[in-house]
Amino acid sequence: MAEHAHARREGALLLSVQNIDVSYGEVQVLRDCSLEVRQGEIVALFGGNGAGKTTMLRAVSGLIRPGAGQIVFDGRVISGMEAHQLPELGLAHVPEGRHVFPQMTVQENLEMGAYAPRVRAHKRENMAAVFELFPALKERRKAAAGVLSGGQQQMLAIGRGLMAEPKLLLLDEPSLGLAPTIVAALFETISKTRALGVTVLLVEQNLWESMEIADWYYLIATGEIVSDDVPERLREDQAFRRVYLGV
């Protein structure tokens, strides 16, 4: 952990990852990793390529099972649960690479996000909220998702996640492959999701944009959390300077 005194974090504990190990076959990817996300926060998880960031999100969303440790979400142990059970509890995962259904319209893609029984009745209100957040999607609601630009497809992927009324939204590299002007607008929108009562755990290579909107960060290197604090402290963090700046 960083060597200075930590800032205090407000808000109720929403996600607690407690000392998890994750392996793919013989290869151990995460070692004794712990992190916390509090209600209303945007928490950024930073690290170099292959550090274990995506694996952390996959473990939280039930796509892979930790070999040790446990994950507690909203007061409930979820580390033994199946991925398809978690949206019903209020956890949504937008994986890297967008994964929209190209033949389906924008509206049909969004409706796919509202399959959990607890949110079906609110589909219309939730779609209106998504269209307010992403006006470009409203304009193209009848268009096939496959003809959208990369930025619009990313908006659609996030919008589909929001249709599930998540308490916690996991975002994996949302800015990957997007033009800089689109990236700035995307990060502004991610910060606005707070107004919908959504907490965010964000994996991003785009450090400076992420630091602008994050309340807290964790730095992961070779499968271990090496520091965490408020983003303002990141520039003086020795582990960060080693991992990213090579000094």
C-alpha cells in the first residue's frame, strides 16, 4: 500500500473483495487481492497489460471463481454464485470490446439489458433515462447496432448495462479504440451515471481522464494490489511511478 496516511472514504460499503486468488489452469493471475467500493463512488483500477485488471472484474461478476478468498456485494457473499444470478442483485458488467448485437436495433439491444425480473416493469423509464444520458442513441433507436460508430456502440453497451438498474456497474476499458474527442464525452457521461444512483468500478488504460472522474484508485501489478488512495496522490505514488513511468 502507499506509504502516506490514507484519505477517509465516505458511503456504505457496497463491494468487498477479500484476499482472492484467481488462476487460469497453472497460471496464477491474482494473488491475495483485496479492494473495496463504497456506495456512490467511481473507483478506478489501474495497471499495466496483463496485470490482472480484467480478471478482477470477471471474478466480481461471477465469470470466473476465485480459488481462495471471498467477494461480498451489498452484504451478501457472491463468490460462489453464477454470473447470470448477479444482475438480479444489482450488478452489471460491461466487458471490453462492446459486444452489441449487430443485427438488432439500438432499442432492441437496450431491451436485452432489462431481462432481470426485478427491472422488467421499469423498462420504459430506464430507457428514457439512458436516452437522456446518450442523446445520440435516441436519434438512432431504430438503426441496427452494427451500423453505429465505435463511440456509439460503446454508449449502447453502457446503456444496456444501465437498463439493468445496477447498484454497481463494472466497466472494462470503455475508451479502448475511441477517438480522443469521443473519449472526453464518454468519461463525462460515466461521471453522470452517479446521478442515477449507480456506483462504478472502472478498468481503464486512459489514466488522466480516469483520474479526473475517480474518487479512489487501486493499482495492480503482476496480480497484486500495490497501492490505493485518492487519485490526486497518484502522481507521487512510488509504485505507480515504477509500473507506469519506469522510474
